[in-house]
Amino acid sequence: MQGEDRNDVKLGFTPQAENWNGRLAMIGFIAALITELATGQGVLHFLGLM
């Protein structure tokens, strides 16, 4: 990445966007797991969808 500014905003399927997508997916999965462990119910049931 020599000569490129790492802080430039790039749209589309870039490695930076894919990294953020993966990180947010991991946070969401852990949040769903903690919710299920804390309430004893699945996330869909907790949200009233089941």
C-alpha cells in the first residue's frame, strides 16, 4: 500500500469494508449468544418473532 492513503474512503467491496463487515458480524453473533444465555430463550423469541 505504498503511496496510498489508508484513510481514504473507498466504496464497494474493498478489503477494508470486508474487514469491518466481518468484525461487526462477530460482534452481532456474540451479542446474540449472550442474549440467549442471559434470557434462556432464542434471539427470535426474545424479539417476539416466534
